[in-house]
Amino acid sequence: MTFVDTWKKHDFAAVAASIATRTTDDVRRALAKQGRGLNLDDLAALLSPAAAPFLEEMAALSQRLTVARFGRTMQLYAPLYLTNVCANICSYCGFSAQNRIPRKALDDAEILADGKAVAAFGFDHLLLVTGESSRYGFAYLQNAFRLLRPHFSSLSMEVQPLEEAEYAALTAEGLSAVLIYQETYDPAVYPKHHLKGPKADMAYRLATPDRLGRAGVKKIGLGALYGLSDWRAESWFLGLHLQYMEKNYWRTRYSLSFPRLRPHEGNEIPVTPFNERELVQAACAFRLFSQEIELSLSTRESPHFRNHAYQLGFTSMSAGSRTNPGGYASEPESLEQFAINDDRTPAEVAAFLKSVGYEPVWKDWDASYDGASAPTVAAVN
């Protein structure tokens, strides 16, 4: 049994319609719990149109709960794109196989060069990102881990879905976290945007977090790509998935992200509205739903928005991101997966956080947690 069985019990359109019927009394009942013991009905109320007038109250409570659990800290991270080679045809991605773009996969020297560049910013953990290609699958990732693991306290990845045994093997190599976004939980919309390739198998992707949980991965990141379908129903299904994972794989930490569609190579697609105010509503709703969840705010968002939203439940922010292979060192002008919005340097983001009384944190897991020695950044060459 996997989450697929749970997901099939709920109709996406019916959930969207149900959320739309929630009342101000439903919202008040959810808020009265002060972030303790909220259920999926409460989450539906907080995601509903009826909650919009309560956004300031939700934000204040979200900030208080976040500071109580995480303190005034913000983890900073940066993605390192290893390759833009991809077998999928997806409507919203610059790496999509039908786009006639130069393809790039970093070799060992380039991987180490980009690692050195990211480490020079001050980061002590790294998020590895790839397209989806069997040519650059498990063996390629394992090699990258072996190259980079001695130089960072922890490594995480956002790559193609793998098998349970492969996740377990990478965990033994030092993998600490995997981000695997479903993109959309809407079965009517999913095939419209995933036209060809392994990602077209919606059920396989839905079951990926189960494989991660069974493999003992320390942290799993869930999320949807907002703009493909109704954001309120997407968020509710994301909450359903989170609840399922926490119940079945309770030794694992979890994080959520709220990526919005950004300009990319290829044809533009119709976007379901999801504005900044609604992003704040979704983030606050999840903070009230779970005080343990880590919430991430990416460079897809503008500096102005991030400078105001950071305190409303978020615990991590990307900084200085490059979304192209070799973007930090060897190929700064190669094709990006999508256009970032906040192009400030990590130092500038850290300086802002310090100016408002927050402590930037440059690492996730300490190396000793995995029984490894301290990283030797100077040796990355």
C-alpha cells in the first residue's frame, strides 16, 4: 500500500468544490485551536476564500508559532544543477525534451568547480538537481555524491524518482534529504502537462515518497507547482500527503515548498491564478496545520515579496540560485530551467536577514550526524 491508495479515495474536483463552501465560522473554529490538533477539515477552512479576511490573524499566529519552534533563524541553501538532459516532455519546463537547446552534463572537474563556487558563498550543504534521464541516473548521482560529500556537511537532491534500493544506497553515501514535487495532484490536469517520458506515469511519481520513507531518508520535501490547477485543492492534497507520510514514516523530517510557474524556454502555457497574497495564505495555513514542518521560499519570488514574507512561517530560503548546469563556475550563460526573480547574492540575502534580527544558517545536518568527518572546503579544486 502506498499514498496512491489514499489519493484515489478523494476526487480532486469534489475537494475543490468543498473548500469553496467553507464559512467564516469554519475559519474561526480552526483559528481557535491556535495551531494545536488541526485536521484536514481545518486546513480546508484556512485555504478557503472565507479565510481571506483573516489573513492578518493567520500571519500573526503563523509567525508566533514559527519563532516558538525554530527561533529567529533562516536556513539558506543553493541548488547545484548537474545536468539539463531530460527524457520528459513537460509543458512548463525549460529542460523539456522537445526544446531544442544545448544539453549539458557536468563532468567530475566541473562538478567540483561548481561545488567550490557554492562553498565560497558560505554554504555548508548542497542541493543537487538534474533533469530526468536514465543516462544520468543512479550511477551518475552516486559519483557526484562521492565527489562532493567530503566537502559539505550534508547533501540533498531534487532529481528523477529512483527505486527504494537506490535511495538506500545513496543514503549510505551521505544523502540526507530528497525533494520530490508532485507538480499537480489533479488527475485531469497531470497528463495535459506531462506528455511523454517517465514523468508521465503519475502513480509512480505519487509513490516516490513512500520509497524514500522505506529507504530511511532523513528528510523528504513535498510540493506542488502552483499554476497548473486549483491552488486550494492542490494544497489540501499536499496536506493529505503530508499527513499520510508523517503517520507512516514518522522518523523522517518533512518540508514543503510553494513554487509558482516562472518564464521558461518553450511555449508559455495558461496559468491558474495564484498570487502573492494566496501564497501567504497557503504558507500560513500549513504552519497552523503543522508546527514541525519546514517551509521553503525560493528565488522564484521577488526580493520585495521575500523581504516581507520571510517571517510568516518560512524556515528556509534559497539564495544566489543558478538553475543551469555549471551556472556558478563553468557555464554561467547556459540555459536555465526557469528564470529566477531574486538575483541577490547569498551575502546580500544574509545581510538583510541580520538587519531584521534573523540569523542566517548555512547548513542543515552536521557531518558528524552521518559519522563523517568535518568537510574540507579548501580541498574542493
